[in-house]
Amino acid sequence: MKEEQAYKTIENMIVQGKFTMQESISINGLAEEMNMSRTPVHKALAQLEREGYTTITPQVGVFVRRPEPSRSAS
């Protein structure tokens, strides 16, 4: 599924440091780079936001953030 592929690719890019913290991510740029439409990329970024990797601000953009440590980890 393209959404899952986009998710894994973008997550790896963030974890490997391709983006700096607070860097703006271009949905159009990622979609072009991964040769897919904006929809699966946007859905993947929304999932990454729920997991703490990105912040999506409507009409502003998508920004990388550092995931907060899990509360269950001590």
C-alpha cells in the first residue's frame, strides 16, 4: 500500500536525520521524490504526527519534531 510505503520512507528520513528539527517538509516534494500522489504522503505525515514525528499546521506546513519518549520507558 502506498500510504504504508510513504510512512516507512518518511519515518526513516526523519530518524536518519535527513531533516533537521523544525524543518519544513514539502508534501509536493516528497510526493515527487517517491513518485506518488500527495494523498498517501499526506496520510503518512498525519500518522507521523500522531506518533510525534511531525507537526501539521493548516495553511502553514508540516514540520519535523523530536518524538517525546514513551511514558512507559523508565
